Amino acid sequence: MLYPAYRNFGNEQNETMNNKYKNLLRLISAGIQAGIALLLSLVITVVNNGFSDRFLNEWAKGFIVALIIIPPALRLIPYVMRAIQSLLGNRSLFVVRCAVSICFATMMEGIISLAVTLVQFGLSPGWLAMWGLAFVKALPVGLIIGFTMTFVIHPQMVRLAIAGQK
């Protein structure tokens, strides 16, 4: 398993973790999710609308939708990790983490850009092209977030979860 010590984070049955650490991990996780929602909704709104007079209103709508979409989308990541591990077999941890980062970024960017574009434009003519453009132009930001999450933030949270189990 890629991150065995972290697999039960958030699971109420994991009674070995100190409540202080559980609460800290939840707080950090909520902050990260809000940061991702803020950044991705900003980029997608700029791509979709530019800095027009409706920018702040559209960005606020995009942020709220992204904030709602991110937690359920994150629930898919363990399944993606397992699928990648089974596909890549005995590849190095670095290769697996790179693949997870790319899949995480593509999945999150696709879902969030779809939701934000739909909220901002509805099913108006050309929305599919707007979504595709938003997805492609915002993907580099999503990739930076994906690699940062996989290589920097997630290992730190795993260490924190391990510390809470002692």
C-alpha cells in the first residue's frame, strides 16, 4: 500500500489516533481544500470570463461550487491510487507517485472546470468548448497542485497521522 499509516484518517473507527491530531488533520485538510477551490476557481474564471465587470460575482460562484465538489471528488483518490498501483506493478514509488499526481490533477481539474463552467454559463451554446478551453488552460495549475499534494503535503499529513497514533 502506498500510504499505509494514512489509510484510516477520518475513519471514526480508528481510535488509536489522538483526538488532537485528528482535529488538526481535519483542519489542515479543510484549509487545503479551500485553497485548491480558491485557486482553481480563480484560474477557471479568468479563462472563462477574463477580468470583466462580472469577474468577482462569477469567481464567487465558481469558488462555492468548487468548494462543494472537492470533498466528494477527493474520496475517489484511494481508488485511483489502487488502480495505478495495480497497473504499474513493481515500479518505483517515484513513478507511482508521478502517475498518481497526473491522474489526481487531471481528474480534479476536469471535474472542477466542468462544474465551474456549468455554473457560470449553464448549458448555453458552446459551453462544451468553454469547458474544454478552461480545462486545458487551467491544467498546468492543476498539475502543480497535484504534484505538490502528492510529494509535499500528503507525506507531511502522513507523518502527522503517524505521530497521532503514538
